[in-house]
Amino acid sequence: MSILVKGGRIVNEGRIFDGNVVIEDGNIIDITKEQPESSFDEIIDASGCYVLPGVIDDHVHFREPGLTEKADIESESRAAAAGGVTSYFDMPNCKPQTTTLEALNDKFERARRSSHVNYSFFYGATNDNVQTFAQLDAHRIPGIKLFMGSSTGNMLVDGKEALERIFSTVKLPLMVHCEDTYLINHNMEEAKKAWGEDPQVNLHSLIRSEEACLASSRRAVELAKKYGTRLHIAHLSTAEELELIGGNITAEACVGHLYFTELDYQRLGARIKVNPSIKTPVDQFLLRQALTDGHITVVGTDHAPHLLEQKQGGCVRAASGMPMIQFSLVTMLELVDEKVLSLERMVELMCHNPARLFGVEQRGFLRKGYRADMVIVRPRSPWTVTKDVIQSKCGWSPMEGHEYQWRVERTLCNGKTVFADGCVNTDVLGEEITFNHAS
């Protein structure tokens, strides 16, 4: 199957230029400024649009297995396709948790049957499974996920000996959720004394505080420096944590922390309740600056669907997490329009850098010989988020009612159109991602 994507403005590796992309059997075989004269099975007209590499989201919770009333691999990969995300790394805190080889292999098999875009899965660290790390196939997974924060069930690891074992043993990238459990529990007790058993949600950032994030991140960085661990701090949410980043310590910013502040609780309530919490306008401002000063390496979503009834209540009752994968790219394009960052830098953060950081093979760039994962986006094409466009199984979004100026016109995954004209082609299935981790 030969395809020509013609007439678009290509954004790739720090450049924007008018050009054409030639695809053969799912691979990019040429990128040229001149339109090829040969015939093609399909010609896609990208005139007036930008052609980007497909987004790689390094942080999603698709809830399968065990929590599929909220979401599943099929539904959330549909949402990914509609949002221009062609690859994702799913997290291990489902049921059963992805902390055994059997559970990991089960998730790969589920995705093989139902994922509409490319997939891989983090393996979860626990207090007592370090010995299994050596049995993992490093070519199949992006890394190990460690929860050093509360509200993660028995995946919480905060004991000194267990953490030392993990940091000293792991050879793959170690992605860490950093929040100090002791501080959070203390803050919650104090909040309950002052405001009752379910403090209102706008107090969430006082309970899951900046201090709780910073204390845990400092601890993780100390261990990573001690053992030379390739530490990747997930969903950085505070300005002070930025000072910890550098060398073998990298950081992810999530779209929610870049777009919302704690002031948005007034209009959105628990819909934007996430862990770590949405913080102050100052934190948001400095996180946005960090997108271009080198402190932030990748932008992900921490896409975490819950049913809307599970989002009711305050700091105790309302579940933490929100669905964002379908709207992450257009939201970041909105920040491009606001001059927060350039289009080229956005592509680096959402496409190139996740591929570089985790050693993704043949994806994340528009290059000859690479798989044809790409997204075509149109500027100055207003549309409003309504319930009927939401692909996530939970059926809601914090972006409902918002008008975007950019539109995802088409998403190609391995050279196949998985989304176009507002519809997902559910006949298309993605591929397992492979990795080549630097030693």
C-alpha cells in the first residue's frame, strides 16, 4: 500500500518546511519538497495543515484489566487516535497490578487484540518483586514505575530498604510518582479537624502540598544520584522541584498542570482533582517556562478516567484523575498560540523526547525507514468539545464546552488512517512498541 501525504507543512526535528511524505507498507520511504510523479494507492491532501510525528504519551491509565467500568484499552486507544496520539505507555496500577510477568504478558495480549494505536506497559515495582526485574525483556517495556506517594494501594513503596533495593537494582528508566505519604496524611488529619470528614476540593493542593512533592522528589533524586539510576519524575507539579532536574534526572510535565491552576476548582470542582494536585498560578507559570529552558523533558497526560459519579465529593470522597488524552495535543497547540512555547519545541516534548528518553525504536520522528505514525492538524479551525465527540468510556472531559482553534484532521498509525473526518476507524489496530535502551 503506497500513500502520499502531500502539500502540508512538516514539523520535525526543529524545522518547519513545506513538503510531502511518501509511505510504503506502513513505513516512511521519503520526505521531499518536490511532489513525486509516481502513482499512489492513496493521496492525502494536507494543504493548509501541519504534519507532525504521532504523539507518544508516556503516562496513561487505561484501567484494563479490573477497572473496566471506567475505561478499557479499546475505548481509550480510540480517544488517543482521535487526539493524534499514536503510541502510549500504560501504568501498572490496575487489577491485578502489573507486578508479575504473567500480568504483564496478559496486558500485551489484551492490547494486541484491541488497541487502535501502538502500545507498551510499565512494569510496577513493589516492596518485594525486585528479583523479577532481571527476567523482564528490556526490548518490550519502557521502564519500571514506582509509587512513592500514597493512594496507590499496596504498590506504595516508601521504606528505606525497599527503595534502596529498587534504585540499586533497576537498569531501565525508573519513572516515579513522588509525594510524601507522611506529610499528606498529616495534612489530611489537620484538614478534617478544621473542615470536616470530606474537606472541599479546593483544599486538595493544601493537603497534597508542594512540600509533600518536594520532600519525596528530593529523596528520589538522592537515591538516583547515589546509584546512578535513570530517574524520570512523573507529573512534576511544583516550581521548587524544577531545581532538582538535570543529568540522569529527567521530568515529565502533564497537560493538566500546565493548563489548569487551583483557581479552576471554582468552576470545575473535582473534575480537575488529580494526584499530585493542581497547584498555584505561580507553579503553572514556572512549569510553562520549564518547557523551554530544558528542565522538562517530556509532556504526557496522566490520562486517568473515572466515572463522573466517582468524581463527586471533596478531598476524601472524589476520585483523583481525569481523562485528557483526546485533548492533549490541541491543548498544547493552544499554548503554542499563546507563545508559551514554539511549535517545534512542542513536537520535541510530545514526540521526539519520549522516543529518545525511553529508546523507542522507529517512532517519534518523521524519518526515512521509520514507521508512518503521524498526525495532520489544521489551524484556525474552531470547534467546541461536546459530549458526543468524547471517545473515552467515562463519557466526560474537563474540557467540555471549551472552544479549540486547532483540529486533528487525520491520524495515521503505521501508515493506516485510524482517525479522519471526526471518526475512528476501529478496524485499525496498533503494534507493540519496541525499545533499545541505552546502557
